[in-house]
Amino acid sequence: MMAHNNLQTSKHPADNGIASCRIETRQCGGEVAQITVEHVGKMNSIGSAMIADLMTIFADLKAREMLRVVVIRGAGERAFVGGAFLPELEGLTPQSGRKFIIRLHLVCQAVRDCPVPVIARMQGYCLGAGTELAASCDFRVADRSVIFGMPEVKVGLPSVIEAALLPMLIGWGKTREMLLTSANYDADEGQAMGFIETLVDMGKLDEAVELRVNQIVSAGPLAVRAQKELINAWESMTPSEGTLLGIDYLAAAYETDEPQRMMAPLLKK
């Protein structure tokens, strides 16, 4: 893979996409980050400008020791992310296309490498790059307005990079169906196939996201970070290898005082 400094591309003149991050400090002292992706009038589609913003945001978040959880959402109610920015895709060459898709992959990898859980808050359209971004999150909370899919073959491109995560989430058969037919799916189908973990009625999405955020914030922060790291490692291991690695992680937890602190209130009941 190319060095990061060789991957810079000029943004398309019509690319006005941005990503912003707001940090909230909870009563326990832990931080909750909310990332909003916005591309007005373009269904929050991802181009080089938004990619650059997201890379900077996740680099900054990785260094925040008090960070507990990250929520990614799309601006407005029409879309989470409606795909990659088509005017930029249309003008790519083999060389610039390689650079663009590597940088998009690096954003998804930054989500997966974030040391705390990342939740996709999904409503509206979630297509192509949006589905891949959502798949890169630790889990997905959606309302019934969600429509998702991988339409790349309709525009002459294969689905690549984090589309490779889909078989782990929805199985090989549904992955083949989705990528080869470019079919779209509604929220109920998404939950049935295992893509959406939590599905709620419209108007209840923020409440459902907040429930998951509070569950994570109330847990041991070191344990949560260790658990995400361990789950990521399990993906490339056999069950036997994962079992043995887990023993090391449990022993390491007792090198801190977190288990005793978290158990003490329960022992007093």
C-alpha cells in the first residue's frame, strides 16, 4: 500500500462535504464524541474533503484517554451516507482511483481501530460507501426509514474495501445477492439479515442510541477498550487461538485496579 503522504488528492470543485466532531463530557468524567457527516444536497456523500476531515477527527480521538464511545451520524434525516461523491468518482483515473479508494479504506480502518466502540446512528439512505462505513462501526442502531445497499455495479464498479466485512455480518449468500444485484434493502430486512443490531420506530432513534451510549459509559473504561481490541483480534483467529488470547487479556485486567473498583459496589449489596 502507498505511503499516506502519496495519497493526497485534490478535492472536486463541487465537493462541499464536511465532517465535524462534538465532545460531550459525562458526569463520570468520560467523553462521548458525536461525529456528523454533512454534504448538503448530496445525501451526505463522501468525497475527498470529507475523507480528510474524518482522518483528522479519528487521529485526534485516538489520543483522548477519557474517550468512552463515538457516535457517527449523518446531518439531517434524509441520509446517513448516500455513497461516495459521484462527480469525483466520474473523473477518476486508474491512478487517482487507487488513491481515492485507499484513503476511503483508511477512514473505515480508523473507525475499526478507534480504541473505543463506534456506533453508527442510521436513518434514511445508507448506500455504497455509507454501508461500508456503517459496517466498519462496532454496531448499528437504526430507525425504520433506513434504506441500504451496495449499488456500485450499477455505475460500472465492483464493491471493494470494507465490503469485505459484510460476509461476517450478513453471511456469504446475502453478500453475494447484495453486491451482484445492487438491490436495496429496508430496515426490517437489515435487522433480519444481521446488519442492523437495534431497530426502532421513527422518532425513537436518539433514545435508542443514548441507551447504548449509557451502557458503554457505565462499564469499566479499560475493560471496554480491551474488549474491543480482543474482538478485533478474534476476527483473524481460530476459536482456539482466540480463547488463549482471552486468558492473557483477563490476566492483564488484574494488573489494574478496575476489576476491584467495579466489583466493590456489587459486593456491598
